[in-house]
Amino acid sequence: MKKARGGRPNKLSVEDTLIMALEYFREYRTYFHIGGSYGISESYAYKLTHWVEEILIKSGKFSLPGKKALLKSDAEYEVIFVDATETPVERPKKQRNWYSGKKKRHTVKTRVVVDKKSRQIICTAFSKGKQHDFKLFKESKLAVLRETQLTTDSSYQGIAKVHEFSLLPKKKRKNQSLLKEEKIFNRMVARQCVLNEQVIGCVKRFRILSERYRNRCKRFGLRFSLIAAIYNFSLG
């Protein structure tokens, strides 16, 4: 790794620095333990990890297509999946907006859009854990071509008003059971949504996104999107 100015020579090569940063994302050990494995200090491990993040983002090869790609006619997104996942966080000072009633703990919520054909993650959006999945979808102002099928789960009731060509499970009515045909339909939708869950599961193999997030939440979105882009890159 080169420096713009003089100073002490770097102890790690560029390759080792990259591997160290990926190990931090994958294993989510503390900077103290990661640095100890490479013979550097805790603070230096922190600086190098941030340096790798910035370099990968600036390279342009580890960026998501973005929500604007959904409006390009040549993108050929025939079917997309929309889902939200949550990552536990340290208890914040202002707890109310971070507390997820679903997870019964403080979380940060991530909306993920996946292309069925390529299995790539197209774009992401983030909010505090209290916010409802559908509200996050509306506030992120995700626009989709009319002919693109949008498939999601039952937490997105009312999405047909936003995008007519939507596919989601039938919700059980009050004091009434689902009809046999509706149950069959729900199973069909659930089988399709498995792909989205598998993609999210691949990304959350990086323990920094699945375990309790110990860092400041301001950088969480950047890291989630970067890891999602690394996942896309691995698909070839």
C-alpha cells in the first residue's frame, strides 16, 4: 500500500490489508483481535479497514446497480423480490425509534431488492427498527417499470396501489379461514420468495450484518451495500 506522504512503511501488503478487512466483515472479531492476528495495533487495524472500504467504493466495481436501474428498459428486470431484514444493534440513547416489535430488540432495518433472473441485489434502503416494512418501501420511493413483476411477502399489504403488477400472499381475514385456493396460492408465492431469503442469507454470512452491530450505525448502510456488491461480484 502506498502513501501520498512520507512516514513509516506499512507493515501489511495491499493483499493482506484486503484480507484483513474481509476477515473483519466475515468473522466480526474486535479490531484488537484482528490486529493481533496481523501484528498491528487496534487503531491501525481500524484505519486500514476504513481505507479498504473507501478504496473498494471509489473503484466503482463494488457498487450496486441502484434503484434508477429499475427504470431502464434495457435492464430486463422481469421479476424482482422486495423484502426487509433486521440487524440487532447496541442499545441507543434514544431507544424508542430503534426498538423492533417483531424482533423484541433494537435493530436497524434494511430493505433489499433482488433480481430473480441474475440473483443480484439491485438496491438497498435503511431505517430504524421501529419503522414498518411497507412504510420503508414507500419512503425509499422505489419506482419500478409497469411490466416488472414485484413479488413480496404479506407485510406489504397495499403495495398493489403503488405498483399494480405485484404478487404477494393472501392475508387471512378476521374470523375467517383462508380458502383452499388461497392456501395453494400462498404456497406458490412462498416458494418464489425463498430465492430472496437465500440471497439475504448469503449476505448475512458476513457476521457484521447478522450479529449485534457494535459500531456506529452511521456507517452500517455503507457496509451493507458494500458487502451486497461483493456478493454480486462473486456471482460473476
